[in-house]
Amino acid sequence: MASSCILIIFTIILSIQKYEVHSLKILGIFPYPGKSHFVMIGALMKELAQRGHQVDVVSHFPLTNPIENYTDLSIRGSRSILVNKLTYETTVEFNSLALHSVVELLGTGVCDLLYHDVFQNLIKNPQSYDVLIIEINFADCYLAFGKHLNTPIVGILTGKLDEWLYEPFGVPYNPSYTRNSHASITRERTFFERLENFVLYLFTTSKIKYYMNAEIEHVKKYFGRQLNSISDLYKDVSLVLINWHHSLDIMSAPPRIVEVAGLHVHDSGEKISPVIKSWLDESHHGFIYFSFGSMVKLESFPKNILEAFYKMFERVAPVRVLLKVADVDDMPSGLPENVKLSSWLPQIAILKHKNIKVFVTHGGMMGTQEAIVYGVPMVGIPIFRDQFINLHAYEQRKIAIVVKLDNLTADSLTDAINKILKDPTYNENVKKMSSLFFDRPSSPMDTAIYWVEYTARHGNVLQSPGSELSWWQLYFVDINLFFTICIIFIIYIIRLFFKLLSKIINIRKLNNQNSHINYKTKKNK
């Protein structure tokens, strides 16, 4: 009996030693000035610090309340922070920008920050780190820190894997079923949808890669490294955490691509103000939560759109509306009595409230995932970038209804709201999706932490062999060309054979005819 106990204790000790994780020194590099992106990123970095790792974080968003093991390397002030800054005019201008202007703004424009003292200190006085965590979002020049510091990289995307990233990460992209960021392919995948998806894939991928190569100069200037293509830096990335889950849309991915959608969704304990909480509790017919996130300034929208909102608010009464705006005083007069305004709201607490009926959203990835987690159907009004494709996917699953700004009226918006209020299918579907979203062997945060620690332990061991192949090798262009040449050659040989055979037959026929004529001539003589 004693020997059995000793054996069990010995086994437990060995198990603990096998999976023991030492405190890691981690550098996070996040130069993009969008607050919505940092919601997910900041949650991961804080959790790493709380689990005992030493974390240095380069960002525009230093902590208000410092925590142990977390050191801010702030670049705040070097760029305008995108919080309640995007007016209606700005969003229209952004959507009308040519692709190269978008890449220039979000890519080379962000790479220009490498001049900052924080980055210069990291380059000129390199420290030893166990792992780097770097956001991948057009400004991929920062991936050069991996080679410079001789440290494995964990890339992080606050959305899905964009189509131009498939090839460099060794993931074959099949436009027959994989949704392009700019296409509206349905679940039926008709011929013309697949054709559009394919053409847009070729166009966007080639253009974005071409424009992003301008960042080669940043890498050469600041790191002294010559690249043939900016895509060469992706080979230094050991692992990629993506804000996606297969319940949202299926994608094929190797082990190097890890789904951690919902990582940012946690109850931080933020409370609804007593006044608003009382108002929501008394909303016996339910309430609609209306928010366009942390970046968009709703009150800057044109008068006709705001009037359409006001008319819709009146028509859905006695259902109440909780409306998040940047500045309450900037909203037009004539606000209906069933509406309450606020410049700040704890979104998780609002979405968890028992009386919520609908979430009116612009379709950002973070907010829509929170709605799915808490089982709230949506009316989506997409404004830019990934919001169109996010909401299109949700509409197909009947957890949302999309109303586009260019044809938004009080009638179209009211119809969408009433359809969700009256049709239980939407509520049932989003609850099912919430169940699928949660059904995983471990939480998104635990998954992300495990793979960060795994990368620190083992380095770049998950890289797909496909990432070493050029595009023409990855997509069998050389093999298809070989078979095409073989088929053409075989067809040529077959045609040549039948041509020769035909000639032989014709010659024999001619000879037979000549012989017959000669025979007749001799006989007549």
C-alpha cells in the first residue's frame, strides 16, 4: 500500500515537472492606433502578466491602473487615437479610397513610427525575450523584430485570416468556398459568386502584396535587412492567433493558425450606472441597444439618417432604446421619450441584461462576437472594412438583418427591428450559435496562453512546408502545366499517328486503284 502511494506521488511530481511553465519575458508590439483592436490584444497581454509572465507592451494605450509584471512602453501621442474620431465624412472617404491608399494609411503610415524612441531603443539596445507578440495588420514591417532579436514570433489578428495572408502562411486558398473580404458569396456558391470571389481574390491579393512591398524600405532603413518581398517576414512567424471560430465560418488551416475568437469577452465587473440600470430594469417591453463602437461618431451622420433613426425609435415604442454616442450634447433635438443617451456604456453588462431584445451595430468583429456570446440577435448597419462581410455571414445564418446605409430609411430600419422582435427564429439561432461558439476543449484565453507558452518552449516548429513554396508551387501550377504539356503531346502524337495511318491507307488505296487500272489495261490489250 505504501509503495503504491509513493508511486502515485512520484507520478504526480513528474507530471508537474513535465508541464511546468517558467516565467517568460514577452515583448508585445502593437503600433496600430485603433482602440477596438487593442480590446482583444490588451486582454491577452494583461492575462499573461497576471499568470506570472514579465510583459513589455508597446502601444498607444498604456494602462490606467498599472498591474504587476506589466510594463508599458508607450507611444501615445505619436498618432491620433481612433476613439470617437471617425465622422460620417471620414468613413465615406475611407471607403472611397483606392486600395493603395488604404495600404499606405494602415501599412507604410504605421511603419513610419519605427523612428519613435521606443522602437529605436529596442533596435539599438536589444534585450533578450522569450517570445514576441506582434499584431498583423498591413504594417508587417514590425515582424522584422523577430530576426533582429532572434526571438520566435506569435502573430495576432483581430479578425479572420485575410486572403492575402493564406499563401505566405502556407494555407491553400480555395475561392470556390473560402469567403473573400470584398465578395458577398452565399452558402449556395453559385457560378457567378465563385467567379466574383476568384477574380477579387486575384485582384486584392496581388495589389496588396505589391503595395505592401513599400515596407521593404522601412526594414532596410531601420533593421539593415534586405528583403525580396515583405512576405519573407512571415517565415519568421511561428504561430498566428486569429480572432475567428469555425462556428462563424469554416476555414481550412494548419496547426500554425490557432482560433481564439472570443478571447476578449469576459465579465470585467464593470457596472451599469444606477440611473441607466434602473431604466433598463423598468423596460418591461424590452430594450434595443444601439452602438457603433468606440471609433465612430454617430452624431456626425447626415440629418436624413439621424431623422430616420429618430422615426424608428418612435415607431418601436413601447420598446425602449439605449443609444451610445460620443457627445450627448451634439445630438439633434426632438429625441423620442423612449430613448436614453449615454457617451459611455459597459457593453458586456448591457448585452447580459435580461431585457435586451436587439443589438443595432455597425458590425465590428469585437461587438458582434460579444452579441453572439450573450445570445443577442442583431440589426447590422455596416460602415467599412470587415463589417460588410461579418454581417453578411450573420445574415445568412439568420442571427442578423443587414440594412445598408445607402438605402437606409425609417421604414427599412423599423421593418428590420420588428422582424427580429416578432420572429423567434433569430433569437433561437443566435442562442444555438452561442452554444457552438462556447463548445471547445478550453477557453479562448487558455488556448491563446497555451500556444504563446508553447512557442516560447519550442520555437518555429509548426511552420507549414507550404510556406516555403512559391505561389505557383503551392497551387500546382507547375504540375498542372506539366500534365497539360503531356496531354497536348499525347494528343499531338495521336493526331500524328492517325495522320500517318490515313496517309498509309490512302497510299494503299491509290496503289490498289493503280494496280486495278493496270490490270484492266493489260486485259484489254
